[in-house]
Amino acid sequence: MSQVEKLENSKVKITFEITKEELEVGMEQAYKDNRKKYNVPGFRKGKTPRKIIENYYGGQVFIQDGINNCLEPAYIKVIDEHELDVVSRPEIDCDFNDDGVLVVTAEVYIKPDVELSEYKGVVYKREEVFVDEDDVNGELETQREKNARKIVVEDRAAQMDDILKIDFEGFIDGVPFEGGKAEDFELVLGSKTFIEGFEEQLVGVNLNEEVEVNVNFPQEYHEEKLQGAPAIFKVTIKKIEFNEMPELDDDFASDISDFETLAEYKDSIKAKLLDAKTEEASQIETGKILDVIIEKAKVDLPEVMVEREVDNTIDRISRDLYYQNGVEFDFYLQAIGKTIEEYREGESENARKTVMGRLVLDKIAELEDINVSEDEYDKEIDNIAARFEISREEYLKYVDESRKELMMKDLKIKKTIEFIKESAVAE
């Protein structure tokens, strides 16, 4: 027997029972899992009968583990029976009634229903898309920098844009402070990596020369004890390099691309930038359309969904920082001068918008009966395999049922976005 009671803010209270027979099965499993932990005189460890252990340690010795063994499968069964789309961990309470039956109550948040206003024919302003010479030249400069040669300098002092390898140690009132020392640190002069005034004082300093750099920490510095403090850094330049940029000519174009001339290469850059900006404009337009639909939608949004989205964002950024740069998230927070609480607060509005957008799109897909066919899924598999330049069969080795389910959901969202864009009206 089970029942569901609706509470406020998309929360429900589920009540169900675990019978004596079900609990007995759970307790027997608890005995089998834990019998090796109990020592009873006269019996080998792990061979003591359950009744003997219960008589020796108390009749309730396996009750809690027995309850735990029963709770999860019983809870999942009730969730499935009532077709509840839960979005949080349950708050569970349980007690025995007069008949010895375990009565369980679980309060949990479920996916909220969405009440939509107009979602067809949304009026939006079309984004202008163009690529000018500055855009093309900017990309050319980026490619020049990527293909520059590092030249070691030994016959002059450091100057702006040089790449230095330095040792340094910082002092406040003559005492070294934590985090103020490093060796073989790479610094580009003019990059504004260090405290204001630090890099400028290294201009004109020679190789292997030690110099004292005087700076003041900013008042808003993330380390409170260093805020506004005057500091002296003892710095030694161990290496000076600069980037020798290649000439922008036909040879440069043919070396780094499939084109023979610089003019052809610039045309290809312009075309790629135009494609990228067109895609970016399309995403901005989609965002504008969704903003209108979300603004008029009515949703009793549980805060737990927003918090979970913030958690997902932090997990994703943490993985990217570690795998791409070897940087821990805590170090990243120190670098940007924020506590974890401040960071979460800053991300909460974006998370709320993301969750609302997902809920709105799900509701539109439901109302319009938008689904993804197996043929569409197969086509997506072929497209992804082609992008990775592997066979379809090779890519499918990495696609299990959970991965397929995620892909189907993504395709459904894409189809729904296409639907609302096709019905929208551009000004």
C-alpha cells in the first residue's frame, strides 16, 4: 500500500509500508553480509547462526541494516508505480505501527509542471552577422603568434612582451609570506599576470641580475591579510626570450594551410569566421526566444534543482581545469578572488535560467509530441563518427544505454528548439 500527497513547491510526501515478511528478508541479508563481524564464544567467526548472534548481542542487532536493505528497492518500486519524476534525494522517516509493520514516509521534490503562455510566433530581433577586415586580421595575428619562434636573448635587458623565466620571493616587513615564492616561473611582460607595477619594474633588468620590486597589494586582494599591504619581491631573471613573428606572406599561408596564397587563406578565414558568427547569432536568437517563453511561463521551481545545476557546473569546470591545465578548483577560486559561496551565488542565476529553459523545452516537446526516431538517432551516430574520423562500428563501442538515452534527450531538445525557431517571427 502506498500513497502520494502533494505539498508546496513541487514537493510530495510518499507513504508506503514494509511488511514483516519483507523486513525479515532484509534482516536475513543483513545477517549474511555481517556475520563475520561478530564473535561468539564457542563458534568460529562467520559460522555463528543468526539466532545465536541475536541472543548474544540483542534481538535488534540486524534490524537497522535490515531496514536499509528494504528501503531502497521499496522506495524505487513506489516511485515507479506512481510515475514520479524525482529531482532530489528523499527525506525519509520510518516507524513501526501497532501491527509491527514498518511505515515509511519520504518527502521528495519532483519535476515541476510547466504552465505555458504563448510559445509559437514569438517575435524577436534578428542578429546582424558580418565579418570585417579587423576580424580577419585578428585571426591572422593569432595564427602568427601560434607559429612564432621563441628566440633566446643574451645580449640585452628585458623589455615589454619578452617571456621571462624568473625566481622570486616576496616579503612584508622583511618577513616572507605564504604563497609569495616560486622558481622557474614563466612571465610575459605586459600580460598583467602579477600585481600592478610588478612587471614594469622588470623592464631594463639584465639576465641573472637580482632586483627588488616594490609593490602594494590591491585593497580588494583575495587574501585578507595581504590587502593593501606594501611588499618587496626579490626577483632574479634566469632566462629572456621573445617571440619572432613570421612575415604575413604567401609562404606563411602555404606553410600553415592548404592554400598557396595569403589572399586565398584570408578568404578561407573570412568564410570560417562567418560560419562561426552565424552559429553564435543563431544561439543568441534562440536565447532571446526562450527568454520570452520563460518570462511568461508559470513554474513552481524547487530551489534544489537550481542548486544541483550549480553543482553540475562546478563539477564540469573542475574537470576542465584539471585535465586541460592541471589546476585544482580551489586554486582557481583563489586566483579569481572568490569563496565557494560567492562563486555559487554568482552561478545561481545562470543555473536557474538553464533549468527553466530545459523545463520549458520539455513541456513544448510534450505538447507538440516531438520525439526522436531511431533513424534520426542513427544519422546522429554517423555524423559524430565522421567528425571523429572513425567508423560507425568503432564509435558505437563507446555508446551504452545511458549514453544513448542522453543523446536521444539532446536530439529531442534540438528538434524542439528548431520547432520554436521555425514558428518565431524575426523583426
